[in-house]
Amino acid sequence: MSQPIQARLREFTEALLIRSGALVEWSEAAAEGLAILSPQTSARLRCPETVRLTHQPGAEALCANLATDFLDRVLPLLAAEPRVGFFQVPDLYLKRGDMAEALRRAFTWHNARVVVQVAAPERVEYHAWYFLASIVSEDRWEDVIGVTINAQSGAAVSLPEPLTTLDLEPPRGSEAAPPGTYRSAVRRANALMEQRAGPFVARLESRLARDRARIREYYAALLREESTKRHRVWTPEVKEKQEARRRAVELELRRKLAELDERYAVRAELAPVVLLRIMVQALAVECEVFRRQARRMHTIYWNPVLKELEPMCCDGCGASTFSVVFTDGDVRPLCATCAGL
């Protein structure tokens, strides 16, 4: 292993063991380290409670080396780690001024009149979901897809990477049960997976079409060869044998094409990895929407991190949209596609 990889594995091993309650001594310059583990951690790692740490495989040592079973051994510790984090963003500047004008510039209202009633600060929870996306076929494609959902509105929001760009701190007050955003996040992540994996799927389809053409060409040549064979005596028996060989070739062609379709069959998977719950004090803009004889209140959020209004969530497909059509009776928001525009 290269020195940078060894250094990263040492840091990873040290951090993981300390989080599990171990005492670790492994300096950057030392070839080996030492860890004193709790009985529970010792059992999970299948090693003594006092264990050497090293990059070189050996007995009675935890070897931080990718060429060994290191990742399989530490997997129980990773599985025990919490996969949900709860944070808050310190209060940021909230927009002042005419929100009606801001909404007019940001949104297109196709069939309703929207009147701003009040705008006030509101603590809003955002859910940053991370999914491991994979497509398995004759080849394999993988990516990590992040999706952030406003838990109050259900709209997908393009927040910057929370752990690297936002100033996060522990939340104030008690942790309440979060609103459910999993289905919305999966729907958005599926759309992003289709978009990102598009070139990969296109290459698969191109290779499948190429292999199909080659197989068809090969068996077409066999059929042509069979049909042009000359026989001294053309009897019903000879004709029947020729027809049987033709059927056998066609059957083999269908079998080969079916095998090819099975080999190139695509299986897509989307598995949640981490959820970050992030509290942000946003500006909640209460709007009354008038549609014919019906009216209804809707809340639109001005995001202090993005410094702009967030989209509304389509009640039909869950897409985020600034081009809104409202239904007649219950004044639900729809995107242009769901409204048939």
C-alpha cells in the first residue's frame, strides 16, 4: 500500500476504535500501535482485548490493510454506528421587504391568484438523505446520491453539502420525532440516478445492440448456407431434414438472444446510507390561494442558506416546481406535467 493510503487507514482505524470506547496509542511515525478494547468491541472484532495495530499481516494483530479481511472485521463496528445525525444551523439573516414581489418574480401561477398574508421566522427541519445507488448488469455502475428535502413542504432543495460547507452545531431543545420524508427522497434520488446513469445505460444498450447484430448475422449466414446447399436427389426426406436444420438454427438463435438479454438485464438498487436532520430558521411566507370559488392557505419558504425562495412540491408526482397549477376543489399545487400543460 502507498503511504497516503496507510495514513488514511491508520486515522480511520484509530477514530473507529476510539468511538467504540477503546484506548488507542498509534502515532503517525510508528509502524505499530496498541489498543485496549472493551469486551463488546473485542468480541465484534474477534480479537483479544489488548491487540496490536499494524499494516503488516500477522497473528494476534488487527491489520489495517486492504489486502486482508480488515474491512470485513470492522464491519460490525460500522454497523453499530448511528446513521442519523441531528444538527442545526446558527440563525442567519432573513429577508425583509416585499415578499409579494419576490414571489411574483420566482413563481408562475397559471390559474390562481396568490395573496401574501404574513411572513415570519420559523424553525424548519431539512433532511439530507444519502443513498448508495447501483446498477448491475453485464457491467456495474455505482454512485452516492445526496437529496435534501424540506420536511415541512416536501420540496427538494439544493442545499450545499452540509458537513463540509455549513456551520453545524448541536440542536437546541429536545429532539422531536421527524416528519417522514423517505418516500419523497427516494423519488428524487431515483430521478437523479436515472440522470447520472444515463451514459452507462446508453453504453450497455449500444453493446447489447452490437452483440445482437453479430449473433443475428452469424445465424443468418448459417441459414443462407443451409438454403443454398445442392442435393443430387431432392426427395421429401431431404426437404424435411433441411427444414429441421433450419428450425434448429432458428431455435438456437432465439436461445442465444435470450441469453444475451439475460446477461444485459439491468437491476437497479437504491439503499439509504445516512440521514442528516438539519434545523434552519427560515422565513415562512403564508399565502392565501384563490382558485375560482375555493381558497386555501399555503406556506412557501425563503431559505437563508440559499438566500432565495424554495419551490413548492407537486401534490401529484412530488416534483419541486416554480410553475404551479392549482386544482379546482381543494386547491392543491400541481406541476405543469401533472396538470397536463
